[in-house]
Amino acid sequence: MTSGPPPPSDAGDDLSGKELGGFRILRRLGAGAMAEVYLAEQSSLKRQVAVKVLKRHLAADETYVRRFQREAEAAASLVHANIVQIYEVGHVDQIYYLAQEYVQGLNLRQWLERHGALDLRQALGIMRQVAAALVKAGQRGIVHRDIKPENIMITRTGEVKVADFGLARVSGSVDQLHLTEVGMTLGTPMYMSPEQIEGRPLDPRSDIYSFGVTCYQMLAGRPPFSGDTALGVALQHLKRQPEPLENHRPDLPAPLCRIVHKMLAKSPEHRFASAAELLRELHHLQVAHLGDPWPVDELAADIDAVEAATVAQHEPTRRLAAVMRSTSQETVPRPRWAILVCGAILAALCGAAAAWFTVREKPLLVREELAAAEIPNQGTALRQWYYASLVGTPEAWQSVIDYFPNDGYWVNRAKQQLALIYLREENYDRALEIFGELASLDEIESELRAFGLAGQAGILTMRGEYQKSEAVMSRLLPIIDKLTDPRLRQMVFYARRTNQSKLKLSAPKEWDRWLKQHFPEAG
């Protein structure tokens, strides 16, 4: 395994006793991968806060600093009783910091180490409060990306607060993951969703999965998957079903076990659609099995959030039907128009993650692409994949292929990401080439072949090569149910409708079935 030199130590940079902006540093509390943490007093308000100071070697990286500031500012917009509040993001000279609420108490990992698995009332109390925090984040389009026991704080009064919203994708902790080292502390990979492991776009349902892993652990006394290496655990998240929770806790209500296992569904489509939906289920469970719903004023606030989130989710769907009706009547779709409509429909179907086709994420959440002067070899294909998913550049994804050409599983999935990037950048020649490589794989790789054929068909249609596109579509039809990527499904929808209009085709019944299944609003 190859790796770069270890980062420089910041051990000699203790800021205790110094002034930093409007904060007087009292003492050092600890350190993480990206920051030193201090207890401080905010001079203007005479209150204690926690100050995270970016480590020196990271503060020297201008791209990293910009990302840190953007993500912290986005997280600061989340004001909720169950979210650790960020008060200020700033810098003095070359010292970059954020000041946040100081929570006196334990994190959930420490709590479990001291007290063991939780009883029903304790568990529901924590689940409700974390779900409420995720509802708030979902309203703002923010995905936490690192829900785990260490980021769930429990105060001395029993209040729960979720920490580090948005900062997971700043820290780039993949560089510190020794995925094949035996006996390591597994940390974050133990809580990653399948789509996060594979580098696919994330939406709030990824946080629901990670929280499901956490809930399983706090109820069973152990996580659903374990192994000697992070690689082994990651593969279990992708392939293995967890042991039924009731096998560990037969005393728990069956509905609670069902809730946790629904959170742990491999496919996001089979989980709760939102944290708001999860919150409702938890409320019903508490009323049914404990007979005491949470306080009326608190419940009202939570339900208001649920309703707001529900309206926000379904409004784009209502607009979608009108868009679909109008596009079905279009007789001469232009390639440029096509990709814009493709993006608009996709955004309505898939929410924030699907805005990929037309616009990037909100400015505060944009992932700044790193300059790709040289992509370091991370030692294993899976580590290289994690690294590429954080950096997000074509060069980073290409590095998976270049460094590990014989690891077909990760190479082909890196090709998927490259094809999507080139498609978004309208580099259709390069995208078509990669889609073609995937389309020509062995029959056993039906999902990858379907992905490649769908991309080929969509691009050929956008270029006006309808006959060629239709020939590809005929190869795709027998395996169309293997196409799971919503972006490529949308490409197929566009190609199918456009080809049908331009070539005056009658659609085979199998196409009608598939279209009605995945695009019922289109009629």
C-alpha cells in the first residue's frame, strides 16, 4: 500500500489563553482529523462556546479553506433545538475557526459504553429528537453525510443535539481510512449508506440509513455489520441484510423493529421518503406503546415541519405532470431543449440530488472541485473510490481506473461516474465512448449494461440520430428493469418519447409497462 507522508503535527499550536476574534480561548478539549477543539468564552455575550480551529496544514490549502467556510456557513443556517448551533465562522490572520454551541454531556457512543443498550423510552426519546433535526436539515436541502453515535450529543438534561452538519464532506476523512488494516477503529464507514459507499448522489434518505445503523446499535448493543476491516464492513452494507433486530431484543415492540429495518433498506426508495415521515411513525409508536406523546407544543412544531417538508416535496411533482403533458405534444424537440427538460423533470422526480442535470447545488453547498495536478494512489480500489467521491473531478474518477485496472467492480463504477460527468459537461463524444464500454460488458453485468445502453440511446437521440438510438433501445428493452439510476431512466424516457414521435413508431407493450411504472404522471 502506498501513501503520502503523514500530515504535520499541530501539537505545538495550543491556543489556550489567547484571544481569537471575539473569543477568549480557555482550554483545549480535544482534536479531530481536521480541527483542534477548544472551550472558549465569547467576550460580548459572556457565554461559553466550543471553538474549532482548522489544523495548520489544512489552513494552508486555499481550496480546503473555501470549502470549510462555505459548508460551515450553510450549517449555520440550521437553527433548531436538536442541532448544535454554529454561531460564527471566521479567521484571524491564517487561523480559521468556527464557534459553536458548547454542549455539556456525552455523545451517544460514550453513553452506550457506560449504560449499554437503551430501553424503549430512552431509544424513542433519542430517535425522535434526531429525526426532528433531520427534518430541519431536509427543509434546507442539507445532507449531514456523517450521522453516527459520535455526532449525537446528549446533554445533562437529556436533550439531544446533532453535531457537525455539512462538515463531513469538508474533512475528507477518506485519507485517514486504513480500509484493510486489521483491528482498526472502524468509525464512519460503519455508518455509511450503500449509495454513499458507491459514490452515488446523496439525498436525505442517506442520513436516514446512517441513523438506522445508529438506532440498531443503540437497541441491539452492537452495530448491524462488523468486521476486521472497513472494507469488509462496507461490502456488507452493499450486499448483506442485517440480522433481525428482534433476535437481539425480543422485548421491543415489533413496529419499532420494522421502523429500524425500513431505515436500513439497501435502496433509498424502500426507506422512509423523508425524516418527516419517520417522525410521524415514531409519534404513532410512542402513543401506542407508551401512551404518552411528546409535549403538545413540541409535537405541533414537529408536525408543522413535517407538513412544510411534505408540501415542498410534492409541489415539484404537481408541476411535473404539466411539463410531461406539454413535452409529449412537442413534435420537433431540439437537442438543447431536450437536455434542459430532462433536467427539469429529473429535479422534480428526485429532489435536490437530481438537480445534477441542470444546476449545481445551492451556492453554499457547492462542492468545489479540487485541482487535479496529481491524484495520489490511495492503496486500494475502494480507498481510491472514496477519495474520488470526495474530490469529484474527472481526474479523480479516472485515477480509480488507472491505478486499479484489474479491479472490475470499482473500475466500472468509476466509469459510470465519468460518463455522467461528461454528459453534464456536454462532452458527448467522451460520454458516448464510456457508455459504449459499459454497454459491451458481459451479459452477467446486466445492470451496468443497462446503464451503458441507456446513456447511448439518450445521447444518440439528442444528436438527432433516432434510428441508431432506436437500435440501442431494442437491445436495452430485455434488461430495462435492471436500470436503477433515476438519471438514466429519465434519459430513456426522453429517448423513447422523442424517437416515437420522430419515427412515427408504435411502442411495444413492454415499453408502455415500463413507462407507466416509472413515469405515471406522464400519462
